[in-house]
Amino acid sequence: MADGAQWETVDRGWGRLAADFAALFEPANVREYAALHHLLAVSAGDRLLDVACGSGLAIELAGLRGAACAGLDASGRLVAIARDRSPDADIRVGDMAALPWPDERFDVVTSFRGIWATTPGALTEAHRVLRRGGRFGLTAWGHLKRSPGAWALAPLGLAEPPQVQHQSDMNQIGRPGRGEQLLAEAGFVEIERHELRMVWEFADPAHYVRAIGSSGPAYEAIQAVGRAEFETRALELAAARVRDGLPLRAEIHLAGFTARRPG
């Protein structure tokens, strides 16, 4: 979904199990959030916008670092949770290709696997709302096939082939050179790529199934094969990786990017 009102349909996938996503799945991303905030040196006094903020855990963490935060997401149900987590933040429902803030409003803009190769307009908008010299940070999927935890993403491939292809097209932003190209075309400078490490942990197979099932791509897979088949396949994958006394663990490679708007 690359533009305009189409983003309103995102809530069907990501918002249908918003509480599950917020409580069971999003906390597994905390290493990713902390790593990018560290690279961007987010600190007290920064005005920060998180694009595609989901249920707002990254906003909450940036607030703990002293930033004055704002956020935007297409899912009203996820935004409701984000507002509950950070009542003082300016969090809105909207389209990331048409941000509802004026030019040069923020010192820092972030997006955690929310801006894709298929949504270059969101990069242009992020550039617009950054002050001159402002910092931008983005994460994207990296070398998934080389990731030890790639098994955790396998059930998402049960979606119909056009949807799986669309996911692949989105993920092109993480390919060598592609993210750098898109950032440069949007006007960013001082572009750097970083290899980030994300680890998902789940208490047991049932926890994993419920968590992964709350994601947007899982919604597409469930539409294709049905909830029962999706959950059975996911449960089998997780059961094969149970370790006595230890949580299920899925380490996944991410690509991170930092850049600036020219001063």
C-alpha cells in the first residue's frame, strides 16, 4: 500500500489484535529500538517523531531518554495503545506520505521497519518535517535467510504469492545500496548503514503462535490458509526449538540507517 487513503486499510491487519501485539510481540523489539536511539543520541530536549509508531513502545522509550515525542500510525487501535503508554506525546492516526506537521518541526525522526522501498514518499515527508541538520534513523529487515531466527518468520510465507512478492518488494530497502539510494533521493546526507541485532524471545510455543499471529503479515497468511492451519504450522515450528528451561529464541539480522537533513 504505497499511497493515500489505502493506508486506512492497514488497521485490518495490524489493528485487529492490537493488545496482543502490544503486550506479547512488540516488547521483543526493544533491542532494536534501544540500538537506534543510541546511534541517534536521542536525549533530553530532542523533539522526536516516530513514523509508523504502532503501539508506541519506541515512543515510550524515547520519552524515558528525555525527548518530547510525537508519533503517527495508520491503525487507530494501535494509536490508542500508544497514547495510553505516552499520554503527553502527540500521537495521531494518519498517512506517513502526508505527515500532519509543519516543515522543520522535529530534531529527530525515526521509523522501525515502517518505511519501505515501496513507500519513498514517506522518506520525503520525514525529510520535510526535520529541521535543518536534524537526524533520521530507519531500520529494515536485513539478511533474513542468513539469520538464525529466520524460522520465526516462516509462517508468514503462507500468504498468497502476490502478497509474499509484495513483502519482498517492500524489503528491498534493506538490500545493499538500496536504502542508501532511497535516502539520498529524498535529500538526506551523511548516510550510514549499521548492522543491528534483534532477538525475539518467547516463553513457549503457544506464546510464539499468539505473538506472531498478531502481526499484519500473519493476517495475510491466515486469509490464505485459515487460522487453524496457520497456528498448526507455527506451533510445529516452535515446538521443534524448545530448550529445557530457556525461552524460544530467534535472532534476526536488521539493517539500520542513520542520516541527516543538510544543515
